[in-house]
Amino acid sequence: AVNDGRTRPAHSAMHGIIKAVDDSFWNQHAPPNGHRCRCTVTQLTQTAAEQLGITQTIPKEAKPDKGWQHHPLRDN
């Protein structure tokens, strides 16, 4: 998430989540996660993620906007 004054709480809650590229999490959480969403995904190695202190904990608030729970490049 961009995490500025325009970032929606649910999108901010997704900031810093790390999952394997083939994890089913991405089937519903791959950006865009809503109208005018500015979220992005960055691929990291496991070592890089550990050095940044990124964990796999997912807050319950971390969810796409209603109607955006799909992977934009995959069939639903």
C-alpha cells in the first residue's frame, strides 16, 4: 500500500504481507484490490524478507474491496 492519507484501512492492513508466489492467498488479494487501488506486489527472496522482518501474519482487516476478490490474471 502507498500508506498516505488516501489509503483505505483494508489496503493499509495488507501492507507488508508476504506469501509464496503460488500461495492461494493471491487468488483473492492480488492488486488491484479496489477502484483506483494503488497497491503493488514486490517479489522478494525468503532471505530478503527475513532481513526486512516481514512475517506471514495476515490481519483480518487485510481484504480487497467488495467485488474485487479475484486474481486479475486468472479465471475465477
